[in-house]
Amino acid sequence: MKNSIQRRILDLQNGILYIMSFCFLLLVFFIVVLFQNKNADNDNTVIAISGGIVAFFLIYALLHKLNKNIKSAEIAKNKLAANELKYRNLIENAGITMYTTTFNGLVTFASSKASDLTGYNIDEIIGMHFTQFIAEEWVDVVKAKYKNQVKNDISETVFEFCIRTKQGDLKWVEQSAVLLKENNVPSGFQCITKDISERKKMEEVVRKYEEELVYNQELLQSVLDNATSLIYIKNLEGKYLLVNKQFKESLNVSDETVLGKTDFDFTDPVKAQSFKETDEQVIKTCKPVQLEDIIELPGGNRHILITKFPLINTQNEIYGISGIATDISERVIYQQELIKARRIAEDAKRLQEQFLANMSHEIRTPMNGIQGMTDLLLETELNDEQKDFAKTIKRSSDNLLVIINDILDFSKIKAGKLTIEKIDFEFNEVLENVKAIFRHRVKEKGLALTINPDTAIPSRLNGDPYRLNQILVNLIGNAIKFTNTGGIEISVTAKTKTPAVVVLEFAITDTGIGIETNKINEIFESFTQASVETARKYGGSGLGLAITKQLLELQKGHISVESTINSGTTFRFTIPYGYSQTSAPSFFRGEDSQNFSSILKGKKFLVAEDNEVNQKVIKHVLHKAGAEVDVANNGLEAIAFLNKSNDYNLIIMDLQMPEMDGYAATKYIRNVMNLTTPIIAMTASALKGEKSKCIEIGMNDYLSKPFDFHFLYKRILILLDNKIAGFTSKVVEEPLTNELFDLSIIEEMDDDEYLIEILSIFLDSTPQELNELQIACSSGDFQNAYKIAHKLKGSTGLFKANNLLQVLIEIEKNAKEEKTELLEKLGEKATGEFKKIETSLNKYLANIKVKPGVR
């Protein structure tokens, strides 16, 4: 269509050219005719005509040539347009984004893909300046690129930059710019542009990954180079693939001497073999291995801790081993020093305990005599003055004993060894006992002592009655000490109650001297009293309140104090208690002590005691109860008495005596003389573990000096109870029950730790002894069979394990008569009977151990 229009225009131009030539010829003709008419000169006419004709042909030739040139130009132009169309079609079909610009940067041509790239349509693009597509921050950069290309006459340049689309989006492009020239003069640029945004994104991802990889490599290398541990990696053949700086410096090696080598190449063969074995263990188990070793370094031998672990790939296959060796020499030295320090501390602690035990013994032994003799003296006929003197001695000794007990309790609390019981008890009985303790003191000072318990408090509770008694005695004792007129009032209320716990609040109020406000917080500190004057005037160790506070804290209680100078003081404390599920036994002795004389009358006792005063006290107490008493000054004399006569019902044995102490004497009595006479250990020592040691060697009970006579009677009665079999020949003739065992007698001692000790000893030692007994029975060793059975009767009788006891009696009888028929079967039967009670006793023991306050 366009070409036909162009041809028509060209034909029109040719027609106009010919018409103009003809008109020009007519014009010349008319001029000649006109000129001839006027001049009538024929020659001139001819000349004019000739000239007109010549002019005509010249003009015609000129016009014809011009027309021919125009046609040629049109043909060339048409060819150029055809070529451009062909070129454009080629570019469009190739999908290339291409545009051309003038030298000034105006776009003269753009492919359709340019619209896809920039968001502008082609009509908008044509005539725009190229900088309108380029992102602002890149304009100067691209201009500089073009200028450099022109300046240096570079035919083609390729560079990357960002463009901004019509929608405002940024895109990365790669552009090839060809410098266009006309007559060898730069006339513009032809640019082919490619969108590389996705590639740039991928490159950014790769770049970040590479940066992270480099960072991690540098970080790892930094860690490896700066680590104080020796770090290495081996392949499965044991060849080193990597070692860190510390490894090389410590072992004085280099990469060249280590990498690709095994331990056998630069280490002692024995040690290398050891390393190889642990490597193989890691490979085989795929688990880390840790070991300690000593390596020789230039600076000396060093202790190292080596941790080897497998290196596993994504296919869960092990491909190598890594190891970290840490120098633990300082730690080893520290541990050795720590062990040494602990040994020194334990020695010091042992010395402290020994010192306390010795001091306790040195003080308690004469105290036992003083208190015992004073009690006996007060029971004789005395005048008023003598009674007053005796009571003063009694009070002084009681006060001294309180101080001694405070010091021992304080040392136990400090060591964390003071235990809190969790047992059922009668609450009102505790209050009555406390009131009875102070009845005489308040009467002497003319004070009133009242106790007002809340009726809402359950009569039976579960907790520690002994520590409650101790706390009340401390606080009431202080109240009486610092009160001269008026009285002391104790009120007890149920502060809070839940289905499981009742929290009791006690208030001890006195009308005494009071405490200064700034001293209230200090009175609970150890060895501290309200003032120096108070200490001088009233005495005391300054430990009572400190112990009271710590006893309350051990029971999850709290104490506070309110005081006004010269008006009085109120101590308040709370303790949570559980509810009793059973009827509670009596824990405190009332005024109506039972008549021991009817029970102990005619019983024969052997007392081994080196202290003359204590000899007299114990002898008098037992004589008063109607018993017969022989006194030995040491263990040797006690054995001599037993050699003369072994019909003693009970032996009271002091532990610390000259020539032969209580331990050695007891061992001789049990192991050589084969006597099962009950033995009560008596000592003034407070050394930890003494009770356990006594039970282990064969003693039956343990008492600390100074002791309460009624408590001594109670212990004696427990051991002499006719229901306990195995101590005398008369007992075994009594009928036996069918129960496996009965612990009611030793439970009456109200001492869980003691019960744990004797049960543990019985359960630990009896299986071995029964095994020895069975061997003796099966081999016909009558002497050993009799000896072992006789020994086992004592502990078995204590637990009233009657079935086992009956078997032991039969073994003893058959061994004594040297009858072999039943002896072997009896040995097996004894083991069987023990196994019947062993499980139950272990369960019973476990239940005691988990009770709160029992260690």
C-alpha cells in the first residue's frame, strides 16, 4: 500500500515536470512571436526561435535528469525501507531487546521486546532519552561508559547496570553497545539489552553462600588456631587430614610431618597402638570415646583428656574420626590438692569430733557423778539448809548440762547432721512435760506459769516432739531467767489447717526485762546475747536462741520477737505438723514413775566402770531397785567376774577404761566366751558412729552419760523382757508365736537411727553367718555350728524371729550332742527361714529411711 502511494506520487511528479517543460516552451514561443511583430527582423526571429528551442531542450534535459535522480533516490529509499523491515522482522523473531539512539541519546528505534523490558510501549520509547530508563544511581555510570567508548573509539562495549521500569521496579540488564558512525563520525549507538535479574538473584544467593562459607571457614580456622586444645581429623585408615595450630606447636610437628601420616610415624609404638585401638572402637560403635592419657611435651609430661568422635556424612556413613585433646594437668593438680585439702579437712573434722567427744567425756563423767549423787542426796533426810545446798548443786549441774548439750547440738546443726523426726505423739503431753520441768523454778522465783492451748488443736500430731520440747524449754527457760516479777504465759493456736497439715503458732510472753530494739536481730546469732551485762549477770552460752531458730527452720517453721524494755518480751514461732493416723505412745515420763523394784528385784548385774563416782551412782540406783551388783574397774576384771560366774542377767559396760576397754571386753565375751548376756554400752563420748560400732561388736544398747535413771531402767527392762528369747536358758523354754518377726520391743526405744543401724547390721551380717553355719552343719563341724548358732540366737531373739530362732535352738542342741542326722537339713532350714523374713525386714528398713528427719 505504502509503495503504491509512493509510485503514484512519483508519476505525478514526472507529469508535472513535462507540463512545466511544455509551458516553458510555449512561453518562449509567444515571446518570439511578440518580439517579431514588433521588430520584424527575421534574423532575430530565427535566432530567438533557435535560442528558445535550445533552452527548451536544456531545461528538458535538466528536468529529465532531476527526475531520474529522484526516481533513483526513491528506489534506494524503498530498498532501505525493505531492508529495515527485514532487519526489524529478524530482530523481532529473534526475541532480542534492541534499540538505537542518536549521538545525543534520543531513541530512534526500539524492538517490541523493549516494551516488555521497560514497561513503556514503543511509541513512548521512540524519542525518549536513554537515561529515562536507567536507575538514578546508575545514570552517571552509564554515561561515563558511553563517553569512554566514544573517546577511545571502542566499537563495542558490554556492561551491566540497573534500569527502572515504568512501574518503578528495578531490573538488572546486560547491554552490548555498538558505536554507530556516519562518514567515520560517531552518530549514535545500537544497543542489545538482556534482562539478567534472575541471574543476578542467583549470583547474590551464591555470593552470600560463598561469603558465609568463607566466614565459616575463617571462623573455623580461627577457632582451630586459637583453641588451647589439640584438635585433629583422621580418615578411616588413621591418617591425619587436619591438625590445628596447638597440635603442631605442642608436639613440635608441622603439616608436612603429620598430614597423610599415622600415629605410628611420629609417636611411641605402644601409645600409637593404644590410639589405634580407641580409633577402631569409635569406628565400630559410631559413638564417642573419652580417655585420659599422659603425653611427653618439651616442657614436661602433661595430663590430657582425649575425646574422639565419629564424623558422619548425610548418608549416615562414617568417613573419619575427629579428636579433641585438652590439657587437664591443672585440673589434675587441683583435684590432687582438693583431695589433700579434703583429707586435711576430714582430719580436722575428725579431730574436732574427737575433741568434742573427749571434752564431752571429761565433763559428762563427773557430771554424771554430781547429778547422780545429788539426786541420791535429795532422797535422804536433809534439813532445809542442806536441801537448799543440794538443790543449788542440782540446778548448777542442770545448767551446765544444758550448755554442753547446746554446744553439741550446735556442732551437729553446723555439720548438717541434726535430724528431725516424723513420728506420732500426744501434743498435750509435750506441754505437760514442759510445765513439769519448770514447775519448781517458777515456784522458787514466785512467778506464774500458764499454758493455754487452743481446743481446736488435734490431740495427736505427727512431727518431732523432742525438738518441740527442746524449743519450748529454751524459750521458757529464757523467759524465766529474765523475769523477776509477774509470770510467763504460753498460748498455742491453730493458725491454719488443711486436710494434711495444721500450722501451730506458739506465743511465749513474759513480764521480764525486755530487749532493746536494735538488739532484737542479734539475739538469734551464735554466741550472742542482748548485752555484755546480760551475759555477766544471767550467764548462758548464747547458743540457745540460735539453736532454736535453726531447729525451727529445719522443721519449716519461723520465729519472731516483740519486746519492750522493762515491760516484757513475746517470742512467736510457727511449726507445721501432720495429723496422727495411729494412737501415739508416750514419749515423756510423767510424775507417776512405775515401780521398777518389783521387776528388777533379784536380778544380777555386772557393772564395768573405771570412774569411782559413777560406780557408786549406778550401784546405788540398781541396789535401790532391788538388784544385785558386781563392779569391775576395767574389761579384764569384768571377764574375771564372768569366768567365775556367767549367771548375770545384764552387763553395763563403759567404753573407755584402762587395761582393757569396753570394745575389747565385749568382743572377748561374745567371741571367746560365747556368752549372749545383754550388754548396755555406757559412755560420755559424743563421737559420731559410736553407737553403730557398739552394735556391730555385739552390744545390745547404748546410753550416753549423764543419763536419766528412769531411762536406764527402761532400757534394762526392754532387754530383760521375758518375751525376748535367746538371752537366757529359761527364755527358750517359753512357747513361741507363729509371727515371722516382731520389732515392738526395740521400737519402744523411739530411736529410728538406732533401729536402722541394728537392722542394717542384722541384714548385712546374717547371710554370711548363715552360710558359714550351713557349711559347718553339712561338714559335721559341731563346734563351729554350735558357736555360730549360739551367736545368731541373740540378734534373732531381739527381733523375735521365732521360727528362725527355733531352728537355731535345734542346731545348737544337735551340735552340742554331736548328732549329724538332722544337722545338715537344719542348716538349710535356717537359711530358708531367714529368707522369709529378709524381704519384709528390707521393706521395713526402706520405709524408715524415707521418713523425714531420718538419714
